[in-house]
Amino acid sequence: MAQLIVALDVPSAERAERLVDQLYELDVIVKVGLEGLFGYPERILAYCEARDVRVFIDAKLHDIPRTVAAAMVHLVRPNVRLVNVHALGGLDMMRAAVDAAGERAGELGVNPPHVLAVTLLTSIAPEDLNELGLQGGPGENAIRLAALARDAGCAGVVCSAQEVRDLKRFFGDHFLTLTPGIRPVGSAHADQKRVTTPAQAVAAGSDYLVVGRPVVDADDPVAAVQSILEEMSVRA
């Protein structure tokens, strides 16, 4: 069954903690991304750990293998379930991340987080690929990068829900797909370009759906999450 991840992309630790408290009983995973990791990392990670809230660390690590491995060591915690790296960092970098996550989890006596590889950001439109020097469409590039991630030992990829069906067909249902760019019916797309609704993402086979602004900017975040969970239960 697909799981909902709520992005704590907010400017202050106080607001992030308030969202954790509000959503605590809904059993969602929370995403700590670059805003939190650069702004208030230890505070929000320790807070989630104390509340036993599952965390996806959206670090998008992309550097030489040794640096990525060193960073991964500091991200593995008992309640961290998912961490991501950029597939464009290459096979050796992704393998170093997976190995470091496993070794650190062993030292802590916890289950290692799933390491997922970012294929193409959902803010990138098909027409943007030529500017990046990438040949083919989003689907072709996602499959090519996903194959590299699989060979590196990653548990799956971060991709648009529009690519999930093909990825599952190529790599099997066990290969995880985490899909940002999820917008409930009637929500603004903002800077996301390859978007889908919660129902469409679930129908495609997404394992994790990430929603941020439609929840954190809502007057009632709890009601917003409940509405999304209801939408996820209805297959498109």
C-alpha cells in the first residue's frame, strides 16, 4: 500500500515541530529537506526521533563517493527510513552511499534506511532536457538512471509518477518508487511541471507519495492530509 510523505519545507524549526505534532497520529512519514537540513537539522531530526516519527531525509547527496559516504554516516538514525542521492552522481557514488548506510546502521543496531536515487526532478519539463545535455524524454532517462541505481544496490528511485508504470515493468514491484510532484485535485502546480494527483500516483504503482505545500500551507493541515489519504484510497 502506498504511503504518504509530508514535506516539512518550512522556514523555522518551531513550525516544523508544530506540523509534526499536528500530523503525529495520522502515521505519515515526514520529509526533512534542504531547508531543514541547512536551517535546523539536529533540532528537527532529534524531535522526530523523540516522537518516534518516521523520516525521509531529502538530502539529494551528490558529490565524490568518499564525501557522500561520510555525509550518509551522519544521516542514519533509528527512525530514518529513507535517504536519497542523485543518480547522476554515478555508480560508485551511489554504491558508497548504500554501503555507508548499511555499515552505520549496523553500528547503531538499527535497520538501514532505504537509499533511493533521484532520477529527474519533477520541476524539469521534457523540453528542459536538451539544455542539460540529456538525450531522449523523461521516461528514457529515468529508466537509464534507475538501472544504474539498481546496479549500485539502491532500493529504488525518486521519479515522477508518470514514469512509475514503466519502471515497475522493467525492474519489478520490489523496486521502490518515491514520487514528488503530487498535487491533490484543484491544487496549484507552483514550480512543479510533471505532476499527478494522489489517485493517479497510487494507480500507477507509486510506493511513496510526497506532498508539501498543499498540506503545510493549508489552514488545517490535518484535514488536508485526511483528504489526500482519502484521495489515495480511490484508484484513478
